[in-house]
Amino acid sequence: MIKPLYNPRNEAMKVAAFMSGSGSNLRRILERQQQLRQQGKEIFRVVMIFTDAADEKICNARKIAEEYKIAYYCNDIREYYRKRGLSDRKDMKVREDYDAETAKLLKMHKVDVVALCGYMSIVTRPVIGSFLTLNVHPADLRIKDESGRRKYAGCMGSDCVKKALMNREKEVRSTTHIVAEEVDQGQLLLISKPVKLDASSGSSGEELEKVAHEYQEKLKEGGDWKIYPETIQMLAEGRFVADEKEMIYVDGRPIPEGHVME
């Protein structure tokens, strides 16, 4: 039996955006939303923005929410743990309690899908068990290590590019995927066009950090910012479906390793 990941209705698909930083991915999703609206297509709409970071010097969630007139919610995760006498955020039982509070907001807004847009906290069962949750990852999650595990799962930002440079990869790509309980292990959706690497540059130290950051900016522009809005739109259009074995299809074609954008 095959069913859509999201079944289009007469109203726009309701998206909740989770973020912790600048919100550049969210801005690209909102820009796509506006472009579609100008074409007379209201197929998805960001209905709420949630952040785990209260520091507005590093997090633009409130700013973006006010700019686009979107409901805004903040529950600072460091403070949440501190009030429970914990100095770090490794206790996943506390994280589930935290996410259960967030899930109430999602239900209140009748959210269809959650989009992680530079959200720095692991999302647990109360959210991902009840709401289809998507993420964009700054690496090609098709690449496996010697044990068959995803080689670039678990890294963030320019660290993914740095690892690729150290491993002498010839290119880097971004990947959109469904969020699962194990970090970066969910089904793959879209794979971006490649950003070519010069593996001989930035061999170590500060030079490596600098080069990795430069490539990361290129990957955002040519990868994340292209495939994340596209993924949201394709989802809203009902183009992604799954069978009983959780194989993902796009436009009727199976994509066990994601759909590569060319």
C-alpha cells in the first residue's frame, strides 16, 4: 500500500519552523512561499516559528516572525535544563518533556509538518512521533563508511565540509531527509547539485577552518537554499509517497538513496 507523506487538501499545508540561529534556510522557505503566492498558489504556509534559544543576538527567530507576521514561541533549552539542576543537555528524558511541551503548540496550530531550519537540539519522540519532521543536512548522506553507516551523519555546518576535505572528497552536497530518532538516519528525500572541492587546499589548522567555512557558504547557496524550499513544495504537492516498507517514492519512482537534483 502506497500513501503520500502528506496528502494535499483544499487548504495550504501548515509548516512549523524550528530554528536556533540566523534562519537563512527559513528565509528561503518563506521566499518560496511568497513566490508561489504571487503565482496564485498557496500550497504551504509557515504558521509558527519555534526556537530553543532566547538570546536574540544569535537567534533571529523573533525578528523573522515579526517581519512575516508569524506566531513566535521561545523555550530556552539551556534554561529549561538549568531549572532542573542539569548543566548539560544530554538527558533525553528531560528532552522528551521539553518536546512534549512544544508538541502542544504544534497541535494548537494544527501543524502538518515540522521543518528544522538550523535547529541545534535533537528532536525526540513527542515531536517526530506525531509530526512529519524534515531537516536539511550539509553533507551527502548517501556516502557510507566501512561499516555501512552514513559517513557524514552527526556533523554540523562547516564541520561536515572539513571532514570531507580531510577525507579527500571531490565534492560536497546537501541532503534533505526525514528526521528519525537516530540523528541523520531517516529516509533521504532530495540531494543537491555538487559543490566541487579542491582537496589540496586548507590542509590543516586555521587554513582548513577558513577553507571549510568558504565551501560551506557555497554549499548553503547552491545546496541547502535550493533543495529545502523545493522539498517543502514537493511535499505539499503530494509528490513524495511511501510504501508499507517505508520506501520513499517521488513522482512514482522509488528513491532509496534520495532524488538527486541535476
